[in-house]
Amino acid sequence: MTKPLIVITGASSGIGAAIAKRFSEAGHPLLLVARRVERLAALNLPNTMCRAVDVTDTASFRAALKEAEAEYGPVDCLVNNAGVMLLGQIETQDPEEWQRMFNVNVLALLNGMQAVLADMKFRGRGTILNISSIAGRKSFPNHAAYVGTKFAVSAMSENVREEVSDSGVRVMTICPGAVDTELLSHTTSQEIKDGYEAWKDAMGGVLVADDIARAAAFMYDQPQNVNIRELVVAATRQP
Ligand code: NDP
């Protein structure tokens, strides 16, 4: 039987790329979006449409979605994974970085949910899987704006889950602990980056992206009437 379409944002690296590989191995056609489309293409996955989309550009996300649905049928799962983490101290951080994080991590995620929900509700099935963070449940030093975005993701996910549950659509959240990806590299302060790396070393290493991809596949593969609302996945030694 043909498997349904899964859409993954931010699949050009890290957790999104690992989730794309898992769902592709399971036989799903995919729509992968990110700005670095060449990195999406380099994954070289079958039945996969790769589109250069900045998720803050709702029109271009919706256009890619329409194109993929015309090719592969209705989207059954949207993985809202694209995200940025720009750590900084409240007194010195450039407010443009706060804006960027809220645009990508929060507003684009809302737009993504809005783009797929009406059709999922109409069909009485579908899954939205939002990638939050342990930083969506507790705070960390130098994370003021980032934790704000991730607390927002967790809260919005739970709110939308309640709002659409009687239609049969599932909204799920994964809260990863520290995972070895490119996420930290965008922070501008070398001192903060060094501190974060030392914290990771002190716990003897962190997760790899596929640890989160396995969790995503496990959640999605439950029967449609089972919703694992939230899963927190972290290295055993992470405090
Ligand atoms: P990476 O930096 O490796 O990947 C981030 C992805 O997001 C890239 O594919 C990037 O693609 C995409 N992205 C960023 N901005 C945009 C944009 N404007 N439009 C489209 N895509 C965008 O980080 P991770 O894999 O670690 O992060 C994935 C998610 O997991 C994020 O939401 C992050 O907050 C969350 N997370 C990560 C943790 C970790 O320790 N790594 C812990 C907890 C949560 P491109 O640049 O090509 O556009």
C-alpha cells in the first residue's frame, strides 16, 4: 500500500535530516523544505520533493505544499522542525536575534499548522509533530529568548491539540535534550559557545540526531487514535 506524504521543515541538517531519512526508509514520500535546497537534494531520498523555502515566508511554504500534494496526495504529517538557537545575555544580545528566533521558531510554526489543519480536519486524520525542547520546559543560562520561543512552542502545541482533537487530528510535541547538530554554531558569542561545549563534555556527550528521529517515528507510527502528546528525550546523563 502506498504510504502518505510527510512534510519536514528544516531537513537540511541535524534532526530534520535524520527524521527525513527514517520516514523515507519507512516508505513515505516526502516534501523537504529549508533554505539550503542543495543540502536537501544531497540526502538523495526517493519519492522526495526538495524545495528552497524560508519558513517565515508563508506563501512559499504553501506553494511547496500544494506542489507536493499534487504529486503525492494529501499531507498526513507535518514535522515543524526548523529552528534557530541564538544564545545571548539579555543585556548585550542584538534584539534582531530575538526577532529571528520568534519568527522562525514560533510564527512560522503557527503558519505551518494553519496551512495543513483545515484539510486534515476535513479528512478526519493527520499528525502535526512540533519540535520543542527541554528548553521549552525549564530555563538555562543565556537562553532568555530561546526558552521563550520553546515554551511558546510547547504551549501552542498543547493548545492546538485540544482545539482539534475531536476532529481526529493529532498534535504531538518532542522536547529533545542536547543533540549534536549545527544548532549551536549560529550563536555569535564564542564564550557562550565554549561554555555550552564544556557543559556537553561534562555530561559525557549528548544525543545524536537519529535518537530524536527514532522517537518521531515511534510517535507517528502509533494508531491514529493514540496520541503521544509529548515526549522528552535526553541523554541519560543530562541533568
Ligand atoms: P540544525 O541547525 O542542525 O538544523 C536547523 C534546521 O532548521 C536547518 O535545516 C535549517 O535549514 C532550518 N532552518 C533554520 N531557519 C530556517 C528558515 N528561516 N527557513 C527554513 N528552514 C530554516 O539544528 P537542529 O537539527 O538541532 O534543530 C532542529 C530543531 O530541534 C530546532 O527546532 C531546534 O530548536 C530543536 N532542538 C535542538 C536541540 C539540539 O540540542 N540540537 C535540542 C532541542 C531542540 P537552512 O539553514 O538550510 O534553512
